[in-house]
Amino acid sequence: MMKAIPSMSTGVRQSYSRKPNLIHVRAAGHDMLRLVNRRILLSIISDRQPISRADIAKISGLNKATVSTITSEMLKDRCIIEDGLGRTTPIGGKPPTPLRLNALRFGLFGVDIRAEETILALSDFNNRLIARLSFETANDARTFLSKIGKEITKLRAKHNDFIEFAGIGVSLPGLVDSHRGEFLISVVLPWRDVPVVQLLEKATRLPVVIDNSARCAALAEIWHSKAQYANVRNLLYVGVSTGLACGVVIDGGLYRGGNNTAGQFGHIPIDLDGPECRCGQRGCWDLYASDKATLARYHKLRGASGKRKTTMRKLMELVDSGDPAATEAVRETARYLGIGITGLINGLDPEVVVIGGEITKAWGLIEPIIIEETKRSLLDPRAYGVAIRRSAFEVRPSLKGALTLIQKDLLSVPHVG
Ligand SMILES: [Zn+2]
């Protein structure tokens, strides 16, 4: 079983929304009401810092005395700090002392495991990246996770100015049962039935939360782009990397499905006579629109001279320099992305589709092709208005999501009832 995030958790299932449900809050007990108010204030400070107590009261709708009591508590346990002490106002009155999060209150670890490369990152409570290490992902899961555990222990010792380490968020490329804390299976990584949470918690003695990489990325999009997506309730994230995976936000929350493994749209066949996929089917969307497909297409276009294998990173540099084979390979992938995304828009009716991955570096090239494909086949003309955007995070949205798995438990308003 997963442990709760320390210090600020109640063990209550939390929604991703930062908005309180006031009806539920009224029905909650005193302790829960206190926690909800505290999270509302923390969330406001996190979004708008530095901010005065008077402004917090205005935005939260709580009275000044309540704000003053809660902020005093939060100052005492060092979650927040006073900013800009010593300033005076022109009329000589008592200056408002703005508040901000105490960046050193919590250190957060994020581990983004991909087929080839794993990134381990440490961020502070204010989302600032403190350390970033890269490792070649190994086929032996247990040995590899033990190594990651040791690296986390080293980072904790090195950055001992943090008051507390809140936990470790892990993003994994395949089927993940986040409730049981297990990585089940993947077509890009030969790991099977790995109790990731149990292994990492044992190695580090920190709480561990895991999820699938596309769901992590979708979570990062809705959490960190809240100003842009303030009115968005339904979002589809399409992660393009070695494989193809999707994260779906429905009615404001991540959709997980009955077995907690939803989002594997990459393995919907789009050509029954197509090549065999590692999942056992033929002609999966993944085989036409993943980075692996793009690279294979490029090497084929290059013929004999393209035998030396390249990486997606290098391919995008070639596109940037106007290389015809690289450009054509990416154009073709964009068409297949458009075909698959159109089917998903028809099925899910999202307000926004976000695409992430190395290929989005050529956004100017792929965006019009994807939009053209969707307009060709959308069933509902009103869906022409769906916004198709690239991820807000140029580098590794899933890493940002892994860190967000921990951050959301520190800042989100508990869902009561
Ligand atoms: Zn497949």
C-alpha cells in the first residue's frame, strides 16, 4: 500500500481541482474544514506570490481573522515565509507584509523512466529544479530501481537544507496500476509486474506515487497551465515518444478506467493488414505515429546512406536545417497523428488536444498537417473549434508530471464527501 504524503496529508482522496466544493466543505468536520482552508490559502500563495494577507482574504472569500490565524500557523510550521520585511508605505502606515511559499519546506523527487533514458530530478516547493541526473534505463527493474534509490539517498544528503522531502513521483512508460503501485507491462520496456512503489519506498523510506507517463504529462498540463486552461474540463494529451500514449482528462479529472490502466489508444489498429505490433495486433496507430515509426521512415527514405541509426533529437535538427528526407518523415508522421487524433476527438469531444514529445519541436511543420487531417474527418463541425496545441513543457512533460504527482498532494484542496 502507498503511504500518504507526510505532514500535510489526511489520507483523504484528493481531487486535482484547486477549487473548493463549498457544499462539501460546510458538511465536513472541523479538522477537515481547517485543512481545506489551509490548502486554499497555500494554493493562492503558490499561484500569486508574493501576496498580502488582505489580498488572500479578498481572493479566498475568507475573513481577515481566519486568514491571519491560518497564515500564522503556516509561518510557524515554515510552509510560508514573509517577504520584503522592513519596507514602509508612503503615508507611514504599517506596510503589508507579503507572503510566499518557503521553497525549502519540501524537496520533491521526480523520476521519469523511459525505454532508453531515465531522468531523476529534485525540485523545491516552488517548482525550481535543483538537480537533474540522467541514467541509461536497465532491463533488470529491481537492480535499476535499487540504483535510483541510492541516487535519491545521495541527493538527500547533498541537499540537506530542505526541511523535509515530501516524496517521489515516478512516471513509467506502459500499463501502470497506480492504486496498487505496480508497473504491469509495456511494449517498449521489458519490465513486468514490478512493485515499483514497494521497492522504492523500501530503498528510500519516502512515500512513492507512480503513474503512466502520458497520464503524468496530462496532469502536468492541467496543473501548471491553469491560467490557459481555466475553463477546460476535457483535455486529451497525446505523448509521442518511442511509443504513443494518451492521457485523458474528463470533467476536470484524470480518467483512469476500471482497471486503472486507461489511455492506451496507441494500440488501436488503424490498418488490419499492417505490420505486426509488439502488442500482438496488426497495424496499431503506434506503428505509424511514434518516434520509432518516424525514425524508421527516415532511414527508409535515406536508403543505403541512412543506415547509420539516428535519434529523434538529431532528426529534429535535420528538419530544422531543411533536410528533405527528415522533413518528409516528420510530415508523414503528422498525417498519422492527425488521423488518430481525429478519431479520438470524435470519441471523446475534448476542448483541447495537447501533443507532447520531441516531434513538437517542428510544430510549424506538423500543426497545419494535423489540423488539415482533423478537418477532413471530424463528424461534428463544431469540433473544428477544438484547440490543438503543443505541450507547455518543451522538455519531458512526463518528468514535470512525475513531480506534480507529489506537488498536487501538498497543494490541492481535498475533495470531501
Ligand atoms: Zn499494438
